Amino acid sequence: MADKGDLGWRLLAGAAAFGAGFVARKTITIGWKQITGKEPPTNPESPEVALAEAIGWAVVTGVGMEVARLLATRAAAKRWHSSTGELPAALRSAADKVKNAGS
């Protein structure tokens, strides 16, 4: 069973990732409109969408969303570390886990 610290970290990281994903999606959509001059494809899997446009949208959103999630989770981990004095268990290295298990 997860302890309170683990649950707290999961909630914090999940909220940070969700918020970052929401903001990233809006930002990517606005950027796509400015660069291409048209709305992003709503269904890139459709044969009616040009293959280059579908692949471009998939790459831009995939990379953009993952980078946003990564940055948000790292910021949350930094905040967690500053308030608790240690990294969340999920982010500790194997050596740190062994060291802390012996204490």
C-alpha cells in the first residue's frame, strides 16, 4: 500500500502534469494556427487529412506535450524536495533507495 508521502507525490505530480498538458495543448494549437494559417487537424487519422499535416501535428503535439509534462514533473519534484528535504521515492536513484532502506 502506498504511504501518505507517495500518495501526496502522485497527486502533486499528476496535477502538475495535467495542468502542463492543458496549457501545452492550448499553446501548441495557437502556434499551429499562427504558423500554418489554419486549424490543426481534429482527426489526423482521417484519410482526408494530408499525411504530412497529420504527421506534423502528431510530432508537434507528442513532443510538446511530453516536454511540458517533463518540465512540470521536474518542477514539482524540486518543490517536493524543498518542502520535505528529500526526493519522492519514485524519483530516487537505486543507491538512494538502498541507503534509505537501511536507516
